[in-house]
Amino acid sequence: MSSDEKCIQTVRGLSVDIVQKANSGHPGMPLGCAPFAHVLWSDVMKYSPTEPQWFDRDRFVLSNGHGCALLYAMLHVTGYDLSMDDCKLFRQLDSKCPGHPESFVTAGVEVCTGPLGQGISNAVGLAMGEKHLAAVYNKPDHEIIDHCTYVICGDGCLQEGVASEASSLAGHWGLGKLLVIYDDNHITIDGDTNLSFTEDVTKRYEAYGWHTITIEVPGWEDAKGSCNVGPLREAIKAAKAVTDKPSMIKVRTMIGVGAPNAGSHSVHGAPLGKNMEATKKALGLNPEKTFDVEDDVYAHYDNKAAGKTLVEEWNAKMAKYTSAFPAESAELNRRIAGGLPTDWKEKFPTYEDGTQKATRQYSQDCLKAMGGFPEMVGGSADLAPSNLTEPGGGDSGDFQKGTPSGRYVRFGIREHGMAAICNGLAAHGGFLPYCATFFNFMGYALGASRLSALSRFRVLYIMTHDSIGLGEDGPTHQPVEMGISMRAMPNMNTWRPADGRETVASYQSAIENMHTPSTLCFSRQKVPCLVGSSVENALKGGYVLSTHGGDKPELVIVSTGTEVCICVEAAVKLAAAGKCVSIVSMPCTEIFDAQDKAYKMSVFPAGIPVMAVEAWAAHGWERYSHTQLCMRGYGASGPLKSVYEKFGFTPDIISAESEKVISFYKGKPVTHLMDGPDMFQAVYKH
Amino acid sequence: MSSDEKCIQTVRGLSVDIVQKANSGHPGMPLGCAPFAHVLWSDVMKYSPTEPQWFDRDRFVLSNGHGCALLYAMLHVTGYDLSMDDCKLFRQLDSKCPGHPESFVTAGVEVCTGPLGQGISNAVGLAMGEKHLAAVYNKPDHEIIDHCTYVICGDGCLQEGVASEASSLAGHWGLGKLLVIYDDNHITIDGDTNLSFTEDVTKRYEAYGWHTITIEVPGWEDAKGSCNVGPLREAIKAAKAVTDKPSMIKVRTMIGVGAPNAGSHSVHGAPLGKNMEATKKALGLNPEKTFDVEDDVYAHYDNKAAGKTLVEEWNAKMAKYTSAFPAESAELNRRIAGGLPTDWKEKFPTYEDGTQKATRQYSQDCLKAMGGFPEMVGGSADLAPSNLTEPGGGDSGDFQKGTPSGRYVRFGIREHGMAAICNGLAAHGGFLPYCATFFNFMGYALGASRLSALSRFRVLYIMTHDSIGLGEDGPTHQPVEMGISMRAMPNMNTWRPADGRETVASYQSAIENMHTPSTLCFSRQKVPCLVGSSVENALKGGYVLSTHGGDKPELVIVSTGTEVCICVEAAVKLAAAGKCVSIVSMPCTEIFDAQDKAYKMSVFPAGIPVMAVEAWAAHGWERYSHTQLCMRGYGASGPLKSVYEKFGFTPDIISAESEKVISFYKGKPVTHLMDGPDMFQAVYKH
């Protein structure tokens, strides 16, 4: 048995043992793709298992994340902090080997994969990040940023629209250091790919501007023959020689090779069980043994020493770079460490009471103020003039194939790909990625934005045209429920600022929360800077903006965004009619929820009914309010004023409703909604 | 001026007047694409303006829906129920000409477009529907189903992943009667398409299996030259001659042709304003006149008489068909009318108390029972064996290129395209479309499922693996917030049945609600059929399942799905400890919300605290409950039992929490949450 073969069969054996012990998981892909992993980790990738965060490492993404038994096996044999005991806890609660790769759990895992199409799209962001940083920081004879991004992916990822979007951009940007190995195994869960996937994949990728290579090696359909990795090594070499295009190497493989049910969908997602013995025999392994890695295999893969050397060499390069370019080095090191620019908060604008702008314009002011932050890389899904994310004060230039040092990203009309690419930038490190579209089209990107939140990636989602207030474009463009989706998403802060100061707070919060993405919702229409608003108060998520008609409120109105100023007008009317009402502005419910109980009870005092007013669906407002004036259906196409009037968001209607609420609750018990029992809570690693 | 030219320039003039009068909208696309519309409505499409729902009409989809001034102009001049006064109310509240096309508002509009990528994907569903019905109902010499689907789309739609997914399927299925005219104008909102979209689009479509034609006519860059529609007529003829592949005709156009700022993004999305006069002159029109259509132009386009003849001819064909094939004709006519099969409810399964199945298995039973409904066409995004949507009792066969009469659809791993295609099937008429995936990946399809709801399309979303209960696959696959997203979406019913009877109710409700899509959430894990559950009660959305420990409950526990049976166990424990607790099962909050107040107050009696228990995020439960035992973060990878224990969903924890809640509220006022003031509500056409 050749060394290649022994190593590959050992990894296969370990992978299927991992799945078997868990009695859950996917053996088919590890059996089929072990040769890819073997070549990548043995001969191709540069990495240091003891310093998994080494900045100039090659990035590896297992896009078909269900095959992660293979990834855990490789991390174990190459020397990462993943013991054989860890491998034996695959898919058990709180183990280092969860059912799909989780970047915040396992050293050596770059991104969370499993949701198909995301990994390859994240990889586009990883490769983009490298290209940009290399362009910004490398100097002649100082190639301090120089790494590749490798992906293994299957049919599933290539059918997903998000991958199409990101791949088109990868071709457009000419990401020559991105290499995808496509596991063309002809099998999906339903059966043969002929059932639903008969397109010419490599032709499509060529249309995107990729370089493609197809490998079909005789013998690869059996366990032994598939250890003939020479053609793959050659293909990788050829792919790396093409530096102006991303590369795809399509390899005809056999899912579950070695197993009696190889080549069938039955080997995809269930432990081998009674087929284990036959499989081990076909692999040339001893069926009596499990979790068995012989010393020579460990010796082959162990990359601890070699990795350490790589890191030391790079540190030496960095030391020279630091001598020659101290400012650049300091900046890069700050970015790598995730620190913020000195005095960054001082750059934000301040506003006089009564300033009139759309919150998207206040947002533009903030983006301009942050224009000099080199880590701010992002853009819009072809809505720069509407989202107001176009390059302004920063003169950052476009990130394009020929100008990779540019920081403004033209994502095209590809919301899902955009968000997934931003996740890749966040995963790469050194970035504060942001992306923008109309808020309603956050719904196109939800698959990726959820992964920002789960993965703890600080991505800024700048979402303008945040409600029915956009007017004429009508209900196809008017979000009413999207805000609820974002608020319900764990570890995603959802901001809807009422004015300029709250907008500043939203950006400051989004930037400071290093492990939480934020969705910043901004208006198309103008609102005044409000008497009583402040950055400091807004950073508490919710606060008493003002009280009208005395100091003993009979009603609290809680509101957000563009509706707050209308509620203030209503309160002024009510005060004139002898009612006392206080206005709570609540730009971020998640951050308000995190305040202590005493503060929350001070904002919503005992015994006073609360009415929520927001031009979004009511769901969730019942947490803070006894009644709601919210959207109960979709919006409508029409000028802003007529639309707001139709749905009740005018001072007249709000004041009339307020009177109704005050009289309804007069003499009735009013539960203090902030004062419930402390309930059982368990949170998974967040 | 030729007749073609006069007609085209008149339509252009009318379109830009429509936008100008609204002082809002998009003139660039109508100017550029008017020749397409002219040829389609004059020479190509079969339709009857006075019978816009005629079943065998050709379908037209304006995928770049922002250009709808052109569509409204065409509907007006050809004789649809859309007067010049209607045109003048473009983008005004409650007009027939909303800011983007709305199928439920305007006769002649097939689908809601505007959200890019959806229209072309809906068109795949429309063409699929035709192909299927033709295969099922046509007989030799009786071609009663024979129509085409025409699409105009721009760069935006072709960049979106949803269009990639649907287009790949269109090629796979060989939808020869689908024809897309691609408005290749080189401009998006950000500027030249070179900024972000440099792929070879026709090559990509060829890779999908499409037939493509490229037209670049000298002179098309000016107002007059672009009226030379001969090459387009020829291309359409050539495209229609290819019957085994969908066709794309790419036409190099000039956005805003005729306007001084033609060819620039500034002509895309703002009224012409001061450029109006010059534009009208360039078009050869009198700038003094607005909304001006001369009699000969009306005469050219007027299709009322010709359309009536077409319908009469078809009716005659149908009469012959009915004589020859009375059973088929009756069935087809029932489907066209949207009626349900006779005695359809009787086909559903019944269950004994204690039957143990996963709700996805109860769902499978229902799907099998409905297997004989010929209008049930749908499938899964490559998860047939997990979603349990595989062909069963119905023996419906696969819908494939060679077997278009099959009813089971292999969508591949394309959730967003799948949902958009189902919208197309619903829009076509004659179908009860359904689609399936893991519930968490509903997030990939949200852009399309929102349009099911807005468009009032009865699409069934069969979503299995509905919570952390899926166990080992972990948080990347465990929905915790998706249910909240769906509940917050107007006109979408979200079901989470607790057992077999509630599952039957969910299907019955989904089928009976002709203008509302439903999301049916099913479990991977087994649950018993519960004592006290019934189809009838479940159809009220929420009901008292059982009361334990007496008949004067101290606490109401409201729960859904797989948590209900755990709550029952908890209540039994509590009863043993001398507490009286009632259990409310709430499989569909939206339907419960629609019940009358008296019923709701009977389910949640005054003065009794309510605790909600659900393995989803808490948002929205505050509407019904004073406190919640819900998910406060993401789930975790592990065996079901350990995961449920970690997050508190066990009889022990629920009973302990219940005791805590009872003692917390003892002696405190408890607001009756169902008894608030009646608030202002306005709903737009729903």
C-alpha cells in the first residue's frame, strides 16, 4: 500500500468511525472526498495547527459541510486541538465536533457550513479579502499577505442561487487565488443528479469567467483506484498557474467509495452500520479496529513543526516589513487584532434639534465620517444612489479586478451572495464589512444573514426604505414583517433609529459589538432631530424621549424610527387636551432587553398602559405594550402622506387612539409587562 | 412614419406621461423596451382583453416590473379594463396602476413583479403548468391546452440567484414554450453593467440547456432606429421553432432611448421632467400633448374583437372535447374554476389516541390520501426521503422533460427557485402547488414565499425538521426564528400541528383557504395523538386540549407542535402535586387571531396567568401569554433528548416553571391579554 493510499484509507476509516460512533451523520462524502483532503492538507495548503488563527494561512472551506467527519478527521491527524476523544463525541451536546462545522467552536474551521451554497460564497469573500489586503499592504519584496482559499463543494452548493451570485462576482473580480474542487459524484439525496441537475456546470463557470479543469481518472470509482491522486495534484498545480481567474476542478468521484452501497444516495446520510465491515475490508483496513491511526500516518500528516516554521518565517517577514513600513504595519496589526481606529467615536457627526434629513441621509453622514476607516469594505446590491452608500468622504474607490485596493464594492443585484461574501470578509479577519439594499430584500439574503448571527460575524446590514414610508413603490417593496424576522433572529441587533443621533448610536453599537451583526434600518423620508434624543440614551436600546402635559403620564407611547416624531406630535395634541403622555423611543429592542430590570421598569412605569406605534407588523410589541397601532397587512402604493394616513400613522389618529386606550384601561388592572417571573433560560455558546 | 413606428412612439409617449403625471416611476425601461411590447401584443401573443382569465391565453410576465408604465400602456391600448383615467392614477392610493404590477389588482397582470428575479422564475412555473396540463388533457386532434409564456426581463433579474435556479430547471425540463426577451441595456442603477456584471449571459443560459439568440441591430440606439422590429419578429419566429428548449433572445437596447439622457442610469428611475419636451420631439411626438393616443394607433392595437374570436374558437374546441372526453373535461373545468375534488375531506386519515408518529409522517399520510388529487403538483428541494413528500399512494410519477404528465417535482437544491416556480403554477390556474424543504431553509425562499402571500396564491409550504428537535444536525439546521418570520408575514398561515389530527386540520385549512398560502411545520421526532385533540378544534387555530387536576385552572399553558405532549406530561405531574392547569394547543396563531373575542376569551379565561411553551423564539407569544418558556438563542447539535433537556423542554422543567409562574402571579393583577381596546386597522385589499 503506497503512503498516499495508506493515509487516505486511514482518514476514510476514521471518518466513518466518527459517524458510526455518533450513530448519525454522513459517511458518503468523506469516503468520496478523502483524496481531495489528503492532497490539500499534505501537499498544498499552508497552515499551522498550533496557531490556527495565523493570519497568512491558506483558508479552507468545506462547503458541503455535512461531510464534516472528514474535516474533523483531517484536523485531528494534522495536529489541531482536536483529540481522538473529541472525535468520539461527534454530534454530542457541547462537543468540539458538532453536526455541521461551527467556526466559533472548532479551531481550524473558518466558517459555519451545512446550509448549502454558503461555504463557496463565503470563500469568495475570503479570497476577496486576501486580494484587497495584499493590494493595500504588500510592497515590493514584502509579500506579507499571500494566501489562497480552497473549497471542496458538491452538487448541492452549485445548484443554490447564492453560489451562482457569488461565483459570478468571483469571475468578475478575477479572484485567481480561489480554487474550488467540485465533488462531481452524480448523487443527491433524491437520487441521481439526472433527476434535477443536468446543466453543464463547467460551461456555466466559464461563462462567469472562471478557469475550469475536468478530471475523470479510470479507477477512481473504486477504493484503491481513487487513491491515485497524481492527476489531482497536477490539476491543482495547473489551476494555481492561472492567476487572473478563479479555478474550478471538477472531479468525477464515487460517493461512499468502498462501501457496498457506494454510488447510491443510501450511503449519503446514514451511518454505514452493517456495511461497515465490508467497507473497511475494501479500504484495506482491519474491520476489528476503530478510531485507528497508525504512527506512520500521524507522522505523514503531522504539520505542527512545519507549521510553526511557516509562522516563524512569516513573523520574520513581518518584522522586516514593520521596520520598513511602520505605519502600514501598525494599521494592519490593529486590523488583525480587531481593534478600532484611535478616537473613532469622535468622527461621528452631531446634530442640532430640528435638523431635517431622512435617516438614510444621517446614515450617509456616518458612512462619510467613517470613510477613513480602512477596514470598512462594503457596498450595495446595485442601489448605491438609493441606499446612499456610494463612496463619499472616504474616496475609497471601487474594489474591482484592476483596482483591488478599492473599498467600495459593487455587488450587483445579488443580495444573498452579497451577504455571504460579507460573512467571508468577516471570517477572513481585518475587515468591518457592510452591505446594503432595500430592507424588504433582506428577505433574499436571510440564509446568509442568519449565518452572520450564528457565526458571530460583525457584519453591518444597511437597509434603507425601511417601511411603507417609501410610498409609491408599493407593497412588493414595503417591508412590514422583515423587522420582526430580524428581531426574532438571535444575536442580530436590529436598529430603527428615529433621527440623526439615534443613527449615530446605531453605527457605534454595530461597530463596538465585535461578535454580533447589526441590521440598521433607515428611512427614505425625512425626519427631524428630536428634542430629547441622545446617542447615549439610544445606546440603551430604548429610553424616555419626552413627557408631555405634566409629569404623571396616563399612557406611554413606545415607537421607533420615522413614527417617533409623529407620536411626539400626537402627544403635544394630547397635552393640549389635558392628557399626560410620555414617549419612549426604542431604536433597538434587543439592546433594551439586555438592560437591567430596574432600568426597564423606569422606562415603563408600573400601572401605566403602554401603546406601541410602528409601521411594521405588531408581533413582538406585546412584550412591551398592552396595545398596538401597527401594520395588520401589507402596505400600498401611493405617495407617502396618503399611505401613512391610510394606515393610521398621523398625529390625529394616534392621539384619538391614545384617548381610547387611556379610557379603556382606566380603573382596570394593568400588568407590568417588564415585571414577570425569571424563567429558565439556556443559551448555546452565545 | 410607419405603422410600427407610430405605435411604438405612441406607447413610449404614453408610458413616460404616466410616470410624469405620478411624478414617480421608471421611464427608462418603457422607452427601451416598447418595441418588444409592440411586437408581442401586436403579432405574437394570443389574448382576449375582455376575458383576461381565458385559460388558454398566452401568459406575459414583465419580470423587470419597475417598468410597469409600459405594461399599463399596453393593457390600455389593447383594450383591457384599464382606462386612460386609470393610467393617470399611476402610483396613487387604491388605483388600478400601482407602482409595481399587482396581479390581484389589475386585469391582465399575471404575477406581482418588481422584486427582481421573481418574474422570470414565476414564468418557469407558468410554462411548466402549461406543459403538464397539455400532457394530461390534450388528446389527438384535441389540443385544448396550447399556450406560450413570454417574459421581458433585464440585467437585474438575470443576476439574481432565484432566476439562476429556476432557469436551470427550465432547461432541465426543456420548456420549449417559454421565451425570454432579455433587455440588454448595459445599465443598472449603479451605472454601467461593467461595474458588476461581466459574465457571458447567453453562454450561461446555453449551459442550462437553453436556446439563445442575440440581436444587435444597427440603429437600435436611437428612437427611430429602434422601431425596426423586423429582426425581433424573425428571432421570435426562430425561437418558437425550437420546441424542446426554452429560448432567450438577447437584444442590445438603449435604456431611455429618445431621452437626452438615454443610455445613462439617470433615465432609469426618475420622471423625465425637463427632458420631456426633447424626448417627445425625438420620438416624433407633439410635446404639447399628453396621454395622447390617436385613433389609428388604438385601431392597430385593439384586440377586443380578435380576442373574442379566439375565445369562441377555443370554446368550440372545448365543446368537442367535452363530448369526446367528458370525464377529463369535467376534471379540467373543475380545476380551472378552482373547485375541489368531490368528497375531498373524506380521504384524510383518522387516528386513535396514542398513535405514535412524527408529524412529518402524519403529513405523509395526508399527502398519500391526497395522492389522487390531480391538481396536487409539487415536490421537494432534494429532500424527498426526509420531507416524506416522495410519491406514495398517488403513483403520480415524476414531472420530467420526457414525462410531463408526472406530478412529483424534483426541484433540486433550489429552495428559492422552487417557491417562485410554485407561485407560477398557482398563477397559471388549475393547480394546488406544494413544495418542501427543511424549515430552516424557508429562509432561502423568503423572497418568493412573501410573494405567495402578497399575491394571494394558495401554495403549500411543507416544512419538516421544524425545530431543535431535529437534534444532531445542529444550529445551522435548527429553525428557532423562522416560525416567527412566517407568523409575522401577512396572509400566510403558519401551522405547527401537535399530532395527526392537527396535521389533518392543517392540510384541510391550507387547501380550503383559496387565497392564502400556508406554511406547514412538521417534526422529525415522533409524537402521540393526543387525548382531546380534534380536527374540528384545531381548525379554530387554538383550543383547550385538556385540563388537569380539577376544573379551575391556576395556569394556562399554551403550546404548539412537539412541545404540546410534553406540556401534557407536565400538567399531569402538576395535577399530582395538587395544581390545576389547562393546556391550550395553538397550531395556528393566525387562525386563532381571526376567531371572535368571546371564543378567544373562553380559551384564555380572565384572571388566569398564561405561560407559552415553544421551542422557537418567544417573539409574538406575549400576545397570548404573560410569560414564556421559549428559545432565547440558537439550538445545539446533539441527540434530541439531550437538546430538549438543555433548553428546558422536559416535563420536569416545565412543571417547575409552572409552579414558579403560579406563585409569582398569586395575588397580582393579571391583565386579560385577549381583552384590549379595538384599535384602528386598515388593510390593503386583503
